[in-house]
Amino acid sequence: MFAHLDTTTSDLPPENSGARLSGMPIRDSETADPHRRYPREDSNMSIAQSIETGVPDRTPKRHRYAVKLRCLDVARVEKLSRSMVRIVLTGPELEGFASLGFDDHVKIFFPLPGETEPNLPVIGPNGLEFPEGAPRPLARDYTPRSFDAEKGELAIDFATHHDGPASNWAKSARVGDKAWIAGPRGSFTIPFTFDWHLLIADDTGLPALARRLEEMPEGTRVVALIEVETEADRLDLATKADASIIWVTQKAAGGGDHDALTEALRTLELPEGDFFSWVACESKAAKDLRAILIGEYGANPKWTRASGYWRRGASGVHDHFDE
């Protein structure tokens, strides 16, 4: 899943009144059919059926891992943009770490005010368990941006332009600081065999989106729609894919329930063919985008993965809107 934004009330991004788009043809609302349906193949097709029929296997796969707690050290701190910091972690406890899915997540534990170390859970038969009566630490979910098993380095990107336990920790992190993580508990891997791919994210989902672009094979067709606060928050995204990348920049004026990503999506003329949609942003926006993709663009619900990495007015939230 995502560099998740810390979502205490003070973490809430400003409401938007509009968006600026770049890098993609605009859909002509006079002539385009917003209810166009794309062909759908059986998303439950097995590999054997795929070989027999000649149709590519497009079934996402789930992978499960044993949960493990790890105490790691900060090896490097890298400033990526005005509002994004990369923390590179290392340590012998990374032995056996695995992350096959671009939107996997690890849970990071932070000490409570006045503490130097968090009160950590234990591994029980049902996963992480906290001793009865013990105070729970602050915890947030973040995407493993990259993992280098040979170097023993795990990189995690943090959005830092709002206050919260994780972003504040990232802004003040120094080499040698300790970090406590658990997970991932599993991975969700999506084949590259679709005609094209659609990736939609705000800054909290940007690390996962960037990882997906980086891992895509050469020639894979992908449209990426990304919302950031200012132009200074854009990143140089490395990819071998045939990518159309559209940046949506928030405007300071306005308010209400306006959502820049929803508005931007409806202006785009998307490619033909079978596609997998992945969405990671504010919870209500993610739910709305999923509904638009299925209802207006004919996206296959089984090929549409939408997650709310944060929710207005709440903290530590991660919502899923898949079937």
C-alpha cells in the first residue's frame, strides 16, 4: 500500500478548487462516450486455461509471509522533493525480509511522548498482539519503496508536509536512529499482461506508484495520474514502461468536497483494451474514483484495486474498496 500520511486533524491536506494537468490528451466532452465499455476476459482464468486458450493469465496473486518484528538503524536520509524524504534502514534483522508487491506495507512503531522506545507487540497465533493493559505505541503503515537484499537496505519514502508521528519522525531522523517495523504480512502481485495499466495516487500513494513504474517491463503501457500540492513536490519517476504521466497540482483557493483527481480523471481520453486500475489516495476520493472507473469507464471490478491511505478527520486509517 503506500507512504501513508499521518492523519490526525492537523494532518489534513487542504481542500482543492481545481487542478492543472500536463502530459495527456484531454477528452472531448462533446464527442467522447463516457460510458464506453472495454472487453473483459475471465479474471479468474487459471494458468492452465491461459496456456490452453492462448489468452494471457491476468489473475492477481496473493503471497503470505510470517510476521516478524525488526529493530533497524537509519543508514541514510535523502531529500527527494520539497515534501518527500527517503529513509534508508539497515540491520541484521532484515534477514529474510520479503516484499513482492509494489503496494505492500510495513507497520512502523513510534514511541509515545516521553519514551525512547515504543511498547512493542509480541507475535501471537493471530499475528501481532499487545500485552493486556499495556499502552499501545503510535503506529503507521508505509510502503517498502525498495529493498536491496545484497546490501541489506530497506528504503521507505515519507510525505512530510503535514504534521503527525511518522512525518515528524522522518523530518527529524538522523543516521543511527532506531526504527521498529513489522511486516509485510503478505503481498498482492498484479500481472503485467494487461493491454495497459492505470495508476492513480496522491502524495501518500506516490511511493507505491513510483515503485510500480520502476518495476514495469520495457514497453508496458501505463497511464499515471498523480496529485501533489505544488510543482515543487513532483518527482523524477524512472521507468522503462511506455508511460503517460499526468501531474495534478492542487490550487490553494476553494474548499468543500472538491477532489482534483476525480475531476482530472474525467477529462482524460484513456486507451482502449483491457486494463488494471490501481488507486491510492484519500479514502472518499479512492471510493469515488473506483465507482467512476467501473461505472463510466467499464473497468472490471476484479481488475480495480482502490485503497484509502488516509481519511479526512481520522488518524491511522487504511481503507480497501475491492470486491
